[in-house]
Amino acid sequence: GMLAPEKKENVLGLVEIRQVFRISKVGTLAGCYVLEGLVRRNARVRVLRDNVVIHDGDLDSLKRFKDDVREVKSGFECGLSLKNFDDIKVGDQLEAYEVQEVARTL
């Protein structure tokens, strides 16, 4: 039979949360700084607090100032929100990553 494709993680970057805004009807927006690499709008993110993963999920939005953007590179600030997760705090770090399916070979 066919082998199931292997899922391979590709870490894109590390983001630090510097401000948290709670906005009614919108939820929680995080003001962030990209420490290394980059963060992409369609990436998955792990939320790290004191080096412990407390959430693993998808981004809901990624902005620079008021504009929606597809990616933000290291050295820049951005605003983001997470799907179905509002418990973010200043000092948390987000690890952005992609999951790629790799066809297995025998």
C-alpha cells in the first residue's frame, strides 16, 4: 500500500509579545516583535510561556500597523491574533512553523 506522507516541521521564526490589547468583539490582539526569522500569515504557531508550550494553533490575523500582511520579518513589529486562544501575556514567545507533507520513499 501507499505510505502515509510524513509530516515535516519547518520552523520559520520566533516572535516576542510586547503588548496585549483586549478589544471587544474582536478578542485579543498581541503587539509583537519578530526576534528571528519571520512569521507568515498562514503559519501555525506554538505559544511558549517560560519555555513551556501552552497552545499550538493557527494565526487569525497578521498586521503591520493597520494593514493585513502576509509575512513580517525579523527586526519588525507586528500585530497578530490567534484562532480560539486569548490567554496571551506580555513576555510570551510564539514559534511560527509550517508543516510540510513529505512523500515517503522506500
